[in-house]
Amino acid sequence: MSGQPNPRVGLFVTCLVDAIRPQIGFATIQLLEEAGCVVEVPQGQTCCGQPAFNSGDDADAAHLARQTIAAFEGYDQVVLPSGSCAATMVHGYPELLAGDPVWAARARAFAAKTHEITSFLVDVMGFRPDGRRLSASATYHDSCSGLRDLGVAAQPRALLAEIDGLEMRGLEGNDVCCGFGGTFCVKYSSISNAIVTEKAEAIEKTGADLLLAGDLGCLMNMSGKLHRRGAKTRCFHTVEVLAGLADGPAIGEEDRG
């Protein structure tokens, strides 16, 4: 592994993962520990501030930025299973706190050690999953923030290529928005629905068993549309497959256990 030996990592779980799909958090911890990290989940974390930041509420967003930095800046690295929340921290925090020299410096130092999970595993730790097998076909959607703000594209695909039996299929418009966009899907629901309908049609054309992505918000949006269309495609966060945890209910499916 090319990263720092046994780094102490603070895991930012994210609101959606905590409330909707905790398994993503557990999968992230598993992968980080397999990569040699010492993982902690600070109890003082709440929202990263992205909804406020995107809605123009800079005061509340800055408050949450300071709160998050204070809770996590003591760790060697900060990791999130979300490109959108990570992008808020990496790019949004320095912008929000630019007017305060002390906090601006803390925000820049914090941003420099904050990573989306697949990028961290590949680019920092040089990690590859070992001994995983999944007999299925899958296609991959590149979520906007991870792709455009953080350059996350090759990393999840490199990790998924290590899964024995997993056939990856190309997705037309893989880098096109799914229509979620956080508060966008609420403010502009008709536009959002038109976008996700096109996305669902493209996913169905692949004939893949699984749809994978790195942001739960996007996955919830696409999964909901696919279910309403009667599609059989099952949706998982990338880390769930990488950790070997894709044998249970997919996103939006009822847990009958």
C-alpha cells in the first residue's frame, strides 16, 4: 500500500447514510479497516451544511463548517461515502470561511485531507479488494459532484474491476445528472422527473442486474424511478459491492429479515 501506514481516519457518515442506509457506513468502515486504517466515527458530527450552502444560507452553512472542522481536524484523514458532501468540504468550506483568516487556514488544512471513499482507497492507500466475488452484471452512474468537483471516475471502476464474476456494462450518459441535485428535485420537480426518466431508460437499456453509484441521494432518486417503472435493476452504493455486502435488500427494497 502506498499510503501512510495505519492512518487514523475520521469517518463522516453523512445524513442520508445515517438515516436511510446505515449499511453503507458499515461497508465504508470495513473497507477502510481492510486498507489498514484505524477508523473512528466522531459523535459530534451532524450535517455537512451542503443543503444550506446550496440554498444560499451561508451563515448556517458556515456554522456547520466550523462545527465539522472542529470535530474532525485532529484526524490524519477524513473520509466520506459521498462525493457531494466531500466536495462541499473540500471546496465549499474554504469559500465559506474565507473572510476569517484563522478559520480560512483551518478550512484549507481540513480540505487537504478530506476524501471521497473510493478516491481515498485508490489514490491514497493504493488499496484493492481481495477475495470478493459477485456473479452479476452492473452499470455505473457518475454522480455530478464526485465527478466534476473531485475527479472521481477511474477509482471506483478500478476497484470494481477486482470483483470476480462482476461484469461491468457501459451506461450511455453515465456522466449526465440523474436529476436529484439535492434541493433541485424539490424546487424543480417536473424538470427533475424528466431528467431521471431519461436516466432510467438508459439504465434499462444496459440490461444490467445492478446499478452502482457513489452518492446515496442519486441512488435513491434513480432507484425510485426504476421501481415505479417496474424495472428489475437493483441499486447499491459502490462500497456495498466492494465490501461483499450486496447479498441483502437493495436500496428501496423491503428488508424481510
